[in-house]
Amino acid sequence: MKKFAVLTFLSALLIAVFAIAGGKYDGHFGDIDKNSDKVVVKEEFVEFFKANGDPAAAFVIIDVDKSGGIDHDEWHAFKEAHGYGHKDSNNPDEKK
Ligand SMILES: [Ca+2]
């Protein structure tokens, strides 16, 4: 139920992410979560996506419950909303 609500909310904000934050936000949660505490905080997110336009703005949008961290559910709901899914047909460098 929570996941559905998150997904719906993220879908509504899909355009906002592209408009505000610029760039591609895809990655494995475990790679972004540097200290492996199962929460991606803003510092980790910005560092991981520093090549993108405005990762701090994207972070605020993806952190749906405004807890100050992105959990695994939020991240995957975001990725699904963007059509990234778990496979990366558009990112040949990334191997599973
Ligand atoms: Ca973390």
C-alpha cells in the first residue's frame, strides 16, 4: 500500500525531476548507499550523481516522505516510475 502511494506520487513528479534536476538517475541502491546503512542520505546521493544537473533537487523529490534519506522502496519506486527498472538496456557498462 505504501509502495503504491509512493509510486503514484512519483509518477506525478516525473516531469519535475527531468525539468529541475537534469540528467539520468539510475544506479544500484547498494552502490549509492556508500556506508551500507540501507538509507541514502543527501551527501551520498549528490556524490554519486554529481555529474548530473542538480542532484540535490532530485534527492528532495525522490525522498517522498521527507525523512532526509531515500530508502530502498523509494529508490525502486522512482526507478520504476522512470522506466529504468532493474535491467539497464541503456547502460551497457553496468554489469550485474
Ligand atoms: Ca547510507
